[in-house]
Amino acid sequence: MGSDRQRRRLVQSSYGRLARVAVAIVIIALVGTATLTYSQDQAEPLRVVEVADGDYVHFGAIALMTAENEGAIANVGFVIGDDAVAVVDTGGSVREGRQLLAAIRHVTHKPIKYVINTHAHPDHVFGNAAFAPRAVFIGHVNLPRALAQRGPYYLDAFRRSMGGLLDEVKVVPPTLTVESEMRLDLGHRSLALKAWRAAHSDSDLTVLDETSGTLFAGDLVFLQHVPVLDGSIRGWLKTIDDLKAIGAKRVIPGHGPMAEWPAALAPEQGYLEHLASDCRDLIKRGVPLAAAAQTAGLSEKSLWQLFDDYNARNATAAYSELEWE
Amino acid sequence: MNRTRLQTVVMIGLAVALAVGAARSVPAAEADDPWPDLARDVFDGRPLADGTGLTAIEMPARAEDAAIVPVTLRATLPAGDTRVPKAFTLVIDENPAPVAATFKVGPGVTMISTRVRVNSYTNVHAVAELSDGKLYMVQTYVKASGGCSAPMAKNGDGDKANIGQMRFRQFARPTGAEPANGLREAQIMIRHPNNSGLQRDPVSLLYIPLYIVRDLRIWQGDQLLLEMDGGISISEDPNIRFSYMPNGAASFRAEAIDTEGHVFKGEWPAEPAM
Ligand SMILES: [Zn+2]
């Protein structure tokens, strides 16, 4: 696995051969401990809802990732076919990933064949290690790059809010990537995966259960939780128009409750359009970025949760992108 | 290997692992203050006087977007003080390469705004060199961004086709509370990934090479207004807004050089004050 190889190289270059021997032994010791811990600490199943026949979802808290919520802030789910199970996102900690695994095992004993990551953000991928190495990990063609660039940074940055929960988190990159579209067959259950242009992030992937009509939109769709811009505001607005063409019955957003499709797109489209037009106006008037970030999008404040945590950041990103128009 | 020896080796191994783990888990801003060593190395041991009242740094208390944190450096000399700023150096103590940039400045460049990457909770220092040849320092503290924000590019595909593209904009009057002092503001933008060289290629596991704008100069006619010696903390698509004293020249010119030796040039007619 990439991350292991990476770590090994780091260790070799910094500590030399003696340390390598020691570390090898520690790895053996730690694997032993981990196995022990796992068998002792039988994870409580994550609370999941069967949103449609064969589709299960855990709805994350609308909050920032903390040690208290164990990083369980994103919606994560799984789809059961006649032959196999596919997981869609694994949560914000290995503990959450293990609880998701327990929830799956509560419902079915079919093999977990695929783990699909909708993008690179920590609340969606930090649980991956709970499913490694047996499942095939799938993501956007840009996901390996995004994880390689951001993974080590996230592991450091989230220690402040998540503490020891980070100890067992590993960056697990996809072994199968989607450049435009891909179809998975779970046995009379067909999943259509689609990779998108830079929008919420630069590795957004949606998963449509074609059998049930449930769309797992990842963070291309936000409800209640203010949208978070970490890709391209122009790309996201274009993508929203394209998403409307998807023939789904219901959508599981990355954050927020299940909703009707495509009506669920309207609130975030409104937010992003307001943000973009405010930024364009501020740019035109020559208002500098620092001041613009405090005002753009403010008219949306009453409509969203976590607005103060993300709006200035979204405004900063949108302004600096739209400045080049 | 007998049991005792195995235990010993395991203990040594664990100690190594714990030491590595402990070293890694100390949040950067809470470790020993790097500033005394930095100050000595960056400024060749020259004394740094308290710059309060002479120079200022403005940054948000929290980095909203880790990849794009606005920062403004100012000379704030009291009325009657005849000194002028000659250079500003911006140091982000806890960043992988702390010296974000040094700006040498010409007439009327008493304000420089740019955007930087902020990796963690950090002190940020601004050091102004005034025409008396002395260095004056002020500092601020910035909390790192929360959530999934990261100091890396948002769109890894970027706009490769337009690398080196420049935009120049002239504003009517300076923003802020300054009195009418004849100064104007302008802004230069350059399309450039400004890759930090600290990111790994996922396939080769080798570091993606450093690829940044290292030198940028802006002239008003023949007068050099601003020269930036840039580091890896400057955000993607470097963007600098600055004040200047109009000298009646017909045009502005800019030249940038990146670490691969590419030279980018632009020229724009001076717009009359509105
Ligand atoms: Zn996300």
C-alpha cells in the first residue's frame, strides 16, 4: 500500500537500519495489539436508516469534526446487492468506520466488495482503514493525488480537534479510479459512478443506485449544513445544472437530510449564486479580499447551519477564483 | 532469539516509535518558539527594534482558507517623520519555509497586500526596513483554518494553459482611513501554481519539484516601484495590491521569473486618477 511504502521510506531515511529493525518489530507488536484491541472492543453498530430497499445511510451530525462526535459528521452509507455490498464513504475516524462495518454486519453477511469514496475530505475517508485491505477502494481519478497532497496535512491538522482518534487513521488511496463513468454490479443491483469537474472539491464522485433510484451525491449536495467550497465555484454551479439531468428519486447529500431530487439542489444553488454575485460586485468595486470575505454571502446567513464556520472561507475562495474572470 | 532478547528489542522498538510519535504529535505552535533563531538567520543578526507605531501587519485572527490568507503590511509613520520604507519582510514562523517574501519598495509604497498559505497556528512577523537603515518589527498571531481546508491547491488541474498570464489593475484612491496624500493603489496578479515543493507525487512518491514565482518587479515608467523575492508560502496565483505615488509616467511594466527560469512580462498604460 502506498502509505505504508511512503512511511517506510521516511523511516529509512531518517533513522537508518537499526531503527528499521526496531520499527519492523514494533509494527509486528502493534499489529498484534490492534488485533487484540479489535477483538476486545467490538464496535457498536452505527445507527443506520434503510432509506430505500437495499440502501442504508447513517446521517452525520451537522457539526465540525471533534473527539466527542468521533468525526461522524458526514453521511455515510452502503448498498446491498444479491452478491455483494458497496460502501459509500467511511466516516471521519477509523472508529466510525468500524461502527459502520458493524452496522453492515448487523444487516448482511455478504462480502463487502467495494468501498467508494466520494472525495478526499477527512470526514468521508478517515474510516477507510476499517475496510482495508480486503475491499476494492474506488474514487475519482484525482483522488490519489488529492489524498497524497492533503493526507499528511489532515493527519496533523485534525489532531488538534480529534486527539488520539487520529492514531489509527491511515490514508487509504483508491486502487480503482473513475475518469468519467463506471458501472458496478452487486448482483441485480447496478451502481452508476460518475466523476465530475472541480466543484465542491477536485475529486467529486457521485454514486447512483440505478435499481432503487437513490443518489449518493457526496458533498456535491449540501442541505442545512452551509455548502463548503474547496474546488471551483464556477465548476460547482455548472455541475449543479448537469446534476439535474440525473434520473434519481431521492438524494443522500454529503451533509444534511435525505431529500427529493432534483429539488434538493435549489438551496445550495441559491447560496452559491448569491456568493458569486456578491463577490463579482465586490471585485468590480475594488473592495480588497480581506474586507470582501467579511460581507460576501451574508444575506444567506439565516438559511444555513455552521455559516460562521465556513462562509468567510467560501467567500475567500470564490473571490480569488472570480477575480480571474 | 530468546524471549528476553525479543522483549528487549520490542521495548527498544516501542521507545523509538513512541519518541517518533511524541515528536510528531506536539502541535507546532506549542513547541519551542522558533523566532529568535529565525530572526538571527533571516536578518544576519541585525537588531530588530519595536516597530509599533511605525509599521503594521493586518491578518485575520483565524485563517479562513488555509491556502489563501490575506495579509497587509503597512508603514504607519507619524506625520512629520521624514523616514520612508525601503523593504518589508514577511515571516510565517511555523510554515515549512518561514520567509514568505521580501518586498523592496519605491516611492509611495507604504501598503502591500498579498495572500499566503498558513499551515498551522503561528506567529507572523513583519519587519520593515526604513530609510534610516534600521529594522522595525511587529507581529501577529494566526490560528490555522479548521475543517477540510488545506494549504494546497483547490483544483490540482489548475489553469496550466495560462501559466504566466498577468493582470494589472489601477484603483482610484487607496482604501482605508488614510488622508488624501496623493497615493494610489494598483494590483498585479500572475497565474502560477506556485507549487511548494513539499507535496508528494502519488505514483512516484517523489516530491513534486518546487515551482514558484521567485522574483517579481513592477516599474512605473523607469522607476522600480516594487520587487518581490517570493517563497513557497505565497498563495497560488500570486496577487499583490500596493500603494504608490504617481509620477506621471505613461505606463506600468512588470516582469516575473519563476524557478524554472520562465520570464513573464506585461505592460499597461497608466490610467488617469478618477
Ligand atoms: Zn467535502
